[in-house]
Amino acid sequence: MAQDAPGGLAGSIQGLQGVLEQLYNNMIPQCSQLIGVGRAVAGFGATWYIAYRVWGHIARAEPIDFYPLLRPFAFGLAILNFPFVIAVINGIMQPAASQTSAWVNTSNAAIAALLKEKEEAYKTTTAYQMYLSNNGEGDKDAWEKYSGDADNSWIGGLTNSIRFALDKAAFNLKNTIKVWLSEVLQLLYEAAALCINTIRTFYLIILAIIGPLVFGLSVFDGFGHTLRHWLAKYINVFLWLPVCNIFGAIVNTIQEQMIQLDINQIKSAGDTAFGATDTGYLIFLIIAIAGYFTVPSVAGYIVSAGGHSLLSRTNLIVSHVTSQLNLPGQHSSSQVQQVMQGPVARAASGGSFGAGTSGGSDFQYRRVKGS
């Protein structure tokens, strides 16, 4: 049932994956439009970067260390050749996508072979010969033969024709429901995969286009983390496709097992019914649909694009400064509280005439005792 090959609209959606790849290849040259902007930002940042460090060495009467001053020039060179930088990153990461895609293609070929075997086995069943032979018209003689209701009388022939039509309609309805459920879930499954790949392609295009600007901003002190974050994010998003391929290969392996169970059922029972196997396959498809939307988090296990951003670091600095500024006020209020509570505390423990007090309180104590 549900192990039928993904065809129709679901197959058309699966074919749209190549359109996204072509879209990415067509949009990548657009990043060259921001190369000039990135060069301007990097040049301005390099001026201040170099001037600040050279002035510090001169002010301290130290020899100038030229090695750190090469950093802005390296960024500028990367900006000038940014399409080559993107090509290098993609070339390093592409083998992961290619190998996992080959794994999916291998499992798809195995599924196609099993479906062909299932089709040939199903043509030998009595249900196919009775209801689906003769180009879907069915065979009444075969139905009478296998059902044991052959009747050569005029009334019996009319009755058998009606019964054959009803049995054929019931069989077609059951088969249509099974095919419909399979097609709908296959459609949702392929749509989920296409959705993830579409978002991935959009993210990669955006990251590639703004890449020169990120390289330019990284020249400034305090923005050096933007380059690391950009590179981690690009690799993280690129890994969505290999993770999707691995996920799809796992689902295909489950589908292979389900088809094999269907073939065994056809050979043993002569038919394939909507049973626990088909229900389990539908459940696996639903899980696969939901699982595709966990691909970004799974890719985050491989390369995490998180980290302390500039905003979070600024918040930490502000919180630290605020806590330090509050310390004098807290200390003064605690001193005032001690002064105000001192007499009350002494009165509660015996007042100013207690024997254990000092100064004026001890003088009053001796005076009362007459000593």
C-alpha cells in the first residue's frame, strides 16, 4: 500500500531540489556587488587599526611589530577574491553532501527494484486477475472461478454481474483509499524536505551576499568575532543538506523493509491488506515529516553557530559596572542602619547602664553603685 513509489505530485516536488541548486549557482555572483562596499569598510577600518597600533609602539618607544598589521591586508585580499573564498568553502564541504546524496540514490534504486518485484508478484494474485486485469476492467470469469459462484442461468448471470460490480467497486475503493493515504503522506514528506532545503538555500545565498561586508567589519576592533560567527553559521547551514540526506536514507531503509514485508505477504497470502505493516509505515512517514524540521538543531550538534555576541558581552559589562557603582551606596546605607539600630540594640541588652559597656555608660554604672 503505502510502499508505492513516490510519483505524481510528490515526485514532481522531489525534482524541484535541482531548481534550488541552480538558484544558488545563479545568485552567488551577486556577492560581487558588495565587494566594493566591503573594501571601503575594510580600508577605513585598516587605517584606524594600523594607526592605533603604530602610534602605541611609537608612544612607548618600542619597535613596531609588523606581523599583526598584516591582518587588515589579509581581510582585504579575501574581500577582493571573495567568490574564490566561497568556492573554497563549498569545495571543502561538498564531499559530505555528495556522499550522503549517493547514499540516498543507492537506497532509492533498491526501493525501485523492490517495487518492481512487488508489482510482478502482485500480478499473479487472484485479486489482480479478478479486478485489475484487462486494463483495469477486471475479469468476471476469473471472479466466478475463484469465488465459486459460477451460474450459467439467466438470473444467475445477472446476479453475478451485479455482485461482481459491487465487489470490484469495494476493492477499488479500498485500493483508492490506500493509494490516497500513501500519496498524501509522501507529498507532505517531500514538501518537508523541500521546505528545509529551500530555507537552507536562502540562508546560504544571504550569507554569501553579505560576506564581503562581514569581512570588512571584522577589521575593526570589537568586531573580530563576526567573521568567526559568519563562518560557523555558513558551515552550519551548509550541513543541513547532508543531515537531510542521512535522514532520508534512514527513512528509505525503513521503506525497504516495509516493501519486503509486503512482498512476503503477497507470496504467502496472495494479497496485500491494509494491516499493521501499512499502519506502521504511515506512522514512520509522519515521524519523518516531523523529523525533517529538527535538521537545523541536529546540524548544530556538528558545528555550533552560537557563542557570545557583541550585545551579550555589552550587557555583561553594563551589569558589572552597575553592580560596582551600587557598592558604595549599599555600604553607606548599611552604616546608617547600624548607627540607627545601635542604641536600640544596646537598650535591649541592658541599656546604657549595663555592666559591660564602656566610656560614659561605665561611668554612670559606677556612679549608681557609689564606687
